[in-house]
Amino acid sequence: MELSSLYRWATREIGDLVPAVVDDIRGQVGSFEAMPRADHEKAVLEQYQAFLASLQERRPPTGREIEAARELGRRRARQFVPMEAVITGFHIGYRHLWGMLRREARNRNAAALLALLELVDQAWAWVQHMCGAVAEGYTETSRGRETALVELRHRFIGALYADGAQGEDGLCMARALDFDPYASFQAVCAPVEAWSDTHFDLLRRKLHADGGTLHAVIHGERVVILAQGVIIADAGELLPAGVDPVAGIGMPRAGLAGAAESIGDAERALVVARERGCTVSFDDKWLIATLLPQRDRLAPLVRSTVPRSHPRLAEAVLAFAHNGFSISASAAVLHLHPNTVSYRLDRWHHLTGWDPRCWEGLARSLAAIVLYPPENPGPDPAARTP
């Protein structure tokens, strides 16, 4: 009799309790913030009603109640609320309800409190059953969703390679992956051995929590990573700890056509990164990243042994190009007499046939130095002061 009265009271009061409970859950577990509040409050209220009915009838959850909990888990998976957040929120909610029952029973009389405490085992058995059902539903949907996401990622990246994901299909795929098809994208390419699914999942969750979106696929011998909402300055932010940071970083570019271009940037930068054993950004090394994949094609125009056999001459050409085509400024940077710099430019012209003082000759000279770079400078007889 004592408990029946208590349950009827609680059934009337839970409507007022639910908003405060949802506030507490969202305050402690930030992952719920993106979820509609009305949906959240409705789910908590339904769980409370079922729990009170089970206590009053002294029974475990019914098949219908278990299925409702599974469906709740499925819904939270579709809303991308992490599993740990779902379970934590579940326990916070039931702690509030049990605390309300305990306080009211204590205020009534000792008999009511004692009768309630005798149901502790039944109450927590209920919570255990329902948590398990929520987890089952979540896992079931999560697996199916992940399989569909893997396929969608491959289709989207494949479409970007094929035609820049033009058309309505490209827009739909981008939105389904939580990308804004008109915003800026940035790509990173890395060797496939540098990647792990576990690392990707952790990284994707972190970026999602920070307001960013990231997806990655294995494409041939490389991993293609496409991100939005963050600026990637160092691929070390993306690759697992302990992995050699060999990666190519593309430029941020707008729209789906820009996403395809950023992937192209990253692929070209990766070619340079593999040669140098480090991370290379396209906007920093765009010249060599553009020329290196074309080295065989450009060889008849720019192939030369001079940069490697006479590195001091190549050094003078680079200084001349980087210092306003000024002999005196180049000499100051190289700590040489201007006559020495002038002599080295003349020797370069003599040995290569390219005059670095004119545009055509300088362009070919720079391309040759980029594609056939000098090694560590040593004694260079051709660069001696006349």
C-alpha cells in the first residue's frame, strides 16, 4: 500500500522532473547537445514511466519494453551519439529518479523507505536489462551504418577522382557524409601502411566534437583523407603516433571541384614527401610537387648533371632568383663578393646553356635544380673565384 501510493505520486511528478534531468545529462555529457531536446525529454519520460510500472507490478521488463530500449539505442546510433555517452546518460537519468523516490519515501515514514529499499535489486536488474537492450540496438545499427558509410566514402572519393563529384549525386553524397558541398575542403594523402581503422575512428570523433568532419579511404597504395571545418597544417595531427610522418597536404579549396583539386595537391605533395621522408605541404612546395610527377616528360628540356656536380653554382642561381635578381643582394646572402656571384652565374650559363639572367634560362635552371637537386655542397672547382 505504501509503495502503490508512492508510485502514483511519482508518476504525477516525473513530468516536472524530466527537464531538470535532461539539463543535467546534457551538462555532464556534451555529446547530446546536437540531439533535439524534445526527443531527449520524450525518451527519458518513457523510460521513467516503464520503470515505475515495473516496480509497481514487481516484474522484469516486458518484451515490448526491451524492444523500445533497443530502438532507443538504434536511434542514438543514427544520431551519432557515442555509445559511452548513451550509457552514461542512461545511468544519470535513473539515478535522478531513484533519488526522487528515496527522498519522498523517507519524508513519508520509515516503513515506506524500508519497503522501497527492499526493491533495490529489482530496480538495478531493470537498469541492467535495459542498458543491455540499448547497447544491442546501438551496436546493431552502428555496424550497419559503418558498413554503409565505408561504401559511401569510397563512392564519394571515387566520384571526386572521376569528375569532381559533379551533379546532384555528388551533392547528396557530400551531405550524407556531413560535408557542406559548398564549403572549403582540405585533403591529405599518406602511405597506406601509415593508417589504422582504430586511429581513424578516434580522430573522426575528435574532429566531430571540435566541429570538424573527416573521412578517409584507402585508394590504391595510399590513404586519402578529406577534412572540412579544420585547417591541417601538419599531418602529424592526423597520423598515428610512432608512424613516420610521410604525407602530402593539399591546399584548402572550396566546393566539390575544390575537394578534387585538393586531393590532386595532396597526391603531388606525397610524391615529394616519399622522396624526402617527411610531410610536405603543396602550398609550400608547389613547384617541385607539380614538376616531379612530370620529370620524365620534362627531362629533354631540363635534365642536367650540373646541379649535382656543381652545387655551388646551383646555390648562386637560387640566391639570384630569391633575392630580386640582384647580384649584390645575392652576394650578401651567400657571404661572397659580388664578382664571385656574377662569375658563378656565368659558369652556370656556360655549363648548361641556360642564362639565369633571362626568364627562359632562369625557368629552366630552377626546374633542373628542383628535379635534379644538388647534394650537400662540397668543393666545386667550377665555382672558384676567377
